[in-house]
Amino acid sequence: MELTAILLRTTFMYFFIFMILRLMGKREIGKLSVFDLVISIMIAEIAVIVIEATDKSMVVAIAPIVLLFIIQIGLAYFTMKNRKLRMWFDGKPSVLIRDGHLNRDEMKKQRYNLDDLMQQLRESQVTEVKEVELAVLESTGKLSVITKDSGDKNDSESESGDKSEQYEKTDRAPQIRYELLPMALILDGQVQDDNLEKLGKTRFWLKSELRNFEVDQFKQVFFCTIDHRGKLYVDKK
């Protein structure tokens, strides 16, 4: 009898958790942030407890899992609207290599050793640090690597190939050197003043550039970035 109850509870929890994770979105089954990982572990632990403890009601597991689901959806909504809150929960990317030079201070801060670095470089088909233009440790723990050769190749292809209407309206193309490019200048209608400051630019400059894209107000822009050539990408609402 107890075995039957365990099997029935296992079957129910399987479909219930499957439904919860699907409702949370595809991000939950992709690369997990620390917050996503905590939620997933807690849901799994609660499910195991109620499956084994057949003397407890299923409500004991369903109620906490539903609460975690509400917390996750609620925070996902607020972090989508607030970049600072999103950075607090998800963390910020960390630059470990720039122009072939290791950022030792950042590696120490992230407790990221050389063995980890070389392993992930090999996974990106990179054998030497000097070949790397930019290596960024993402908030998910994945190392994104841009080699110097790939950067030059992309530049030549973008100059010789057909240009998107959204890119071709910028006449000036100054070489901008910054650790994380492309850099977001507008997210969901909100100007990222800290990024403008790092570039040495102002809102007046940004508004002037946006006129090339037939944009009069910042709130008309859903997403705007600038690449290493100083060219803007603009996606209007």
C-alpha cells in the first residue's frame, strides 16, 4: 500500500513540477542563474520530501511550490523592468581577458583559477591567451570568448557585405575601446546613463544620433546598443 502511494505521488509530482517549470519559462531549462538554481533546488527538495513522507498531505508540497512559482514570476517581471534589480539577482558579467591580457584582480574576485580558464578556452577552440580579444565570464558561469581573428573577420564582412537599414544610417564610425561591447544604451525606453558616461557621451549626443533612425523620444526605443566601431543598433517599439 505504501509503495502504491509513493508511486502515485511520484507520478503526480512529476507532471506538477513539469507544468510549473514550463510556466516559469524557457530560461529555467537553459543556462541557470544563481537565483534560478536556488528555486530549482528548492522545488526538487520539497517534491522529494512529500513523496517519501506518505503520511503528509500533498498540499504540504503543492503550497510551497506554488509560492516559489509566484515569487519567481513576480521577480522575473520586476527585474525585466528594473536593470539594477536584474543585475543584483543575476549578477554582472566579468571581463577576464582583454586584448590578450589576464584580469587577475577579477579572476581573484570571482575565485576563478587558471585551470578553469584554460579548460573553457579549449572548449572555445582557443589554445593561447594572446589570441583572445575579449573573454567574459557570464552570470551563468559560461565563458564567452572573442578572438582577435574573429573580430577582424567580422569587421571585414560587415564592411563588404550588405548592411542592415538599422546600421547603415550612422556616418561616423569611431573606434571605441571598452571592455564590454556591444554596450546597451537604451533598455525598454530607459537610457543607461552609466554606460553613456563610460563612453564619454551625453543624452544630447544620443538623442542627436537617434534622429538618424527617425526617433524623437527615448521612450520610442525598445533596445539600442553601440558596437566597437561606434555604430548604433536601434530597435523601435
